[in-house]
Amino acid sequence: MAETRQLGLLTYLALATRNLSRNRRRTTITLLTMIFGIATLTLLSALNDGWLNQMKTNFILSYTGHLQIHAKGFEASQNLHDRITEPEEISRLMQSYPEIIGWTQRIRTSGLASAGGGSAGIQIMATDPEQETWVTSMNQDVKEGGWLRPGMTRDLLLGRTVARNLGAALGDRIILMAQRLNGEMTSEVFHLQGILETGAPQIDRTLALITLNNAQHWLQMDQTVTDIVIRADTHDNTDVLFRLFTQQLSGLKYEIMPWQELDPMVRQWLEFSDAYGLVILFVVIILVLAEILNTMLISLHERQKELGVIVAIGTKRRQIFLMLLLEAVMLIFLGAILGYLAGSLLVYSLADSGIDLTRFANAFEFFYMDPVIHPQLTRNSAMKILGATLAAALLAGIYPAWKATRLPLSQALRIQ
Amino acid sequence: MLDQTPTSIIKARDLHKCYWVGTMPFPALHGINLDIEPGEFTVLAGRSGSGKSTLLNLIGALESADSGSIEVLGENILAMNQDQRTRFRLQNIGFVFQAYNLIRVFSARENVAYVCQLQGKGKKESMEIANHWLGEVEIGHLGYRRPDQLSGGQQQRVAVARALASEPKIILADEPTANLDSMTGRHLIHLMQDLNRRLGTTFLISSHDPDVKQAAGRLIKLADGQIVDAWDSIPKPPISLASACPVGNLPLTERLRNYFREMRNKVRNKKRHGNTRRHS
């Protein structure tokens, strides 16, 4: 007995296309529903990616950079003894990586600020004023006065809230108190050169910024520092640089921390946003799946007799399965591509102007967000949407296709 | 192995089949014994519910019997699994159904070519075969049309061409003329008879159409799931299309209808000629 073979793909495609076009109104309605769903999903996803990216950028540029290198244990101890003793060696390493667009050395320690009759706990941060401008945007956050002048100046910048708590104004003498490397308490007089407003409450509430040279002299740190802060050319290259530095500096006494590890709250918020994006993706895909499943089941019900005949004349049940599966996949894929295109057009039309949410600006500041959200299409989201749609297509197609293979032949043929 | 005459192409022994609706049994076949020889043109006759279609379905491996045995072309089809039955049907049996049952989204040619493609033939070869068989059933010029663009008789011819395209040994036709008017039905039967004679394909047809019964080489009558009568007809020439409908043989109602149609045409012609004269 001769073996039957698989039908050619073109025959399957022809059957699927023509079956989809046999009830044009139903197919069109299903497609429109899908296009609307996927376009909405694309826009929501782009908004999510847009504000997440803004949030990352604002967070990284406001203070932390993409990566920080510390002496091992410094982030936990915040003790000046855990310091980088040969920062120049690490700085030289930076020059070999084109992914790095800037780096700076810093000293960080906690202390006390006093002015007039008030005092407040502060985070003292000393940096190179020129190098810092390559890494963060703190110089642009100076709302009153000016940025730090390089050299051995007594310039001091305070966060807006610290300055208000101290009752300090520009030009005032501020006394900072901190512990030297040898453990002695020491105090120094600085002049309030400017007031910073980063928009991040925890920074504005505690930051006292002075020059690195001054701090090294004042705290008797010589040429040592506590942080080396790096800015990468793109957010995605953070991981690349993290791996490179981990390899290069492994075995040495350093800890390399990407920005996500430096502020657990921001990391949690980003993870939550990712999860929220996935929930939206899941809900939309479930709705699309239900729509397609409904369409396919109605179509199957209408074609029971024809499917019975096709089996009777020699089509194998697995060929029937493939035919119906292909119909669902074609329908969903067409809807997904058109929906994604429609969504992309929407995103591009909003990309420049953005969506203005200035009314809620106060709430957004806390999360390093800008009041105008610019939607952004990312490859990752596109893959997620199209991947989830394909998975939905298979799921929506498998059940009706399987059901079709279970049709009792004699009953199907008797349908009038 | 069943005791079979060497020439039998279909051999059924003690076939029983019962359908169940809930707990209610509906017996369809009661101990059917049947032998069909190659090249026969056999008609299963009987009233609705007599078991004709069930017997065809069992022989066509479309459903299973409760007990008994069926050998078709020497193969015990009741022992086959679903895939084996599908393959067996594709290679050996052609089906013609009462309601034509063509694939709506395919053209007539594609409907016929489809079975060839299922057999593994290439698209071009399948289309050529389809053209040949559509020519055989005298609708070669309508191959591009879809089923909804064909008359009932034309659709049934496509179904016959589809049944023949896989070059089966047996064609099972379930009430093939039931949805056709009597003239078209006679044409179809004539065509099937002709194919039977020329190709030697075995035809097993269920019908209660008197014209089909008249054309049978062998007539088997079923009642209540049993064979109650069977006889070989006297050999006779196939129904001639020229003589299939001599006016004298038409039933009274059709003769009256024709008479009134002629009268109406005469009146219309008369009116038309009268109007033409007035205008001139």
C-alpha cells in the first residue's frame, strides 16, 4: 500500500487563507479587535519603557553613575579605612574601555553641618568638580548660586532641604564636622556656594558637596578615595562593564556595584514596573486569546461536516490539526503585526511631544521621574509582545485543532 | 482469515451495528452477510433507516461495527487503527455523498486535485489529473469555478471526479441522486454506469431512487438492518441519455408542466409579434 505524505505547505497556506476569508466579516472583526489590543499593548509597553528609562537615567545621572568601584566592604561600613589606596591605577584602566564616557573619584562620609543656631546630619561627598560633570548632572541641579570651583576652595553645595533646615543662605559660613582617617573628629568652615535641587528627596535632605582636593587634605586621606564612579555610554552597557571590571579586578580588594545595587528601593521599583508590564501583557494576551479561541471554535462548529468529508477522503487527523493550527497562527500573526505597526505609529507620533503629566509632578519626583513621559519602543518589548502573541496563537489554535481531530467521523458526515 | 471467494472485493460476515442515544439503543444492522465482486455496479435499496448508509460507512472504514467482520480488498478493515483506515480509504475507496460535500474554498479542479496531493503527487501533476477527470465527467470547462458557482448536478460530477482521481478500486456512493432533479440524476447514473463499464471500478451505491435501482447490475434490498432480497438484474444497456427521457415515458405531471410551458411560450410569442406590428 502506498504511503500518504504530508501536504505541501502551500496547500496548507491556501486552505488556511481561504478558510479565513470565507467569513470575511467575522475575520475582519477579529482582526480589528486584535489590532486594537496589540496596538494598545504596544503603546502601554512603550510608555512603561519610556518612563522606566527616564527613571534610570535620572537616577544614574543624579548621583550614582552606572557603576561604582569601592574598596571591599565600604558600601556596608561607610568607613574611611575601607578606601581605594591606588585610584590612579584603576583610572588608567578606564581609558581602555570605549563604553566609558566619564569617571570621577569621590570621598563619601557622614558628618554634621552647623550654621547659625541649627545643625543637621549630612552625607559629605567630595568630588572633582570637572570630572563630576562627565558622570552626573549635579552641576545642572544647582538652583541657586554656582557649581564647585576646582582646587583647594572652601566651596560647599548643600541640598535644598538641608539648607532650609539649617536656615542657610548663599555665602553663609557653614561648619562641617567629620571623622578623619585616623579616627579624630575634625571640623572645617566652608562657604555656601550653591544650593542643589536634584528632585530626589533623600539627596536633597542630606547632601553636602565639597571639592575632592579639599576633603583629601581635611580628612588626611592623601591621594586615596572611597569611590570611583563610572558613566557608561548606554544603560545596557552597564552589565558589559560590570563583567569586565569583575574579571579585571577579581582577587583584588574591590567591590564593583552596578547602579541597581546602590539603591535597593529604585531596583525594587524597577522590578515592580517590569512585573506590572508583564501583568498588562498577560491581560491583553488573555483577551486576545479568548477572542481568537471563540472565533476558531465557531468556525470549527460551522465546518464539522466539511472536516468530516476531508477526513473521509483521506486526510489524516494530524493534517487536520495542522490546517486549523495554521489558521489560528496566521490570524493572530497578521493581527499582531498590524497591531504592532499601528501601536508603533502611535508611539512615534507621541515620542517627541510626550505625554504631559505635570499635574502629578510632585508624586513623580520621588521616583526620579520627569513630568513629561516620552514613550519608547524597545527591542525587548517588541520581542515580548510578538513572542507572547505567538504563544497565544499556538494556545488558541491547539484546542480547536485538537477538537477537530476528535470529531466523530460518522456524526460529522450526517450533519445536514 | 475469512472464508472468501477469491474474486470477492468486499466481504462482510455477520455484521452488527447499533447506535446509542443516551441509554436508548437504535439497532442499525442485524447480521449482514455480503459479497461484492470486482467491477460490480451494485445498488443497496431500502427505505430511510433501513441501514444502507451504515453499511456503506462500515465498508468505507468510516466507522466500526459492533461485531462481525469486513474484508475489503483482502484487508480486515475492522482491525485497522485510525491512520491505517485513512490511508486505506485514500488508496482504495472513493466516496460520493448525497450533499456533494465539496471543499467550499477550493475550485472544482482544486477539489479533485486535493486527493492526488494527499497521495503525495506534486501540484502540477495533481492538476493535470484533475483536468483529466473533470473532462471524463464532462465539466472540464468548469474547473475554475468554486462549488457555490456550480449547479447541484455539476457539483455531484465534481464529487465523482474527486472519487475517481485517486484511482480507487471501489466507489461508495451514498444517495448520490437524492439532491438532484430526475433528469440530472439520470445523467449522473448514466455517467457512473459508463465509468463502471470502461474502467472496471466497482460501484456500491445506496439509493431509493427508482432510476438508480433500474440501472443496478445487482440490487440488494435492505429493511430494518437486514438484507431481505437480492437479485442480479437482467443485463441491459446503460440508460441512454438520448432515450433517457422520451416524452412518452415522462410522468403525467411533467407532461402537463411541459404542455403548459409550451402554451405560455406560444401566448408570449403571439403578444410580442402583435406589438411589433403595431409599432411598424
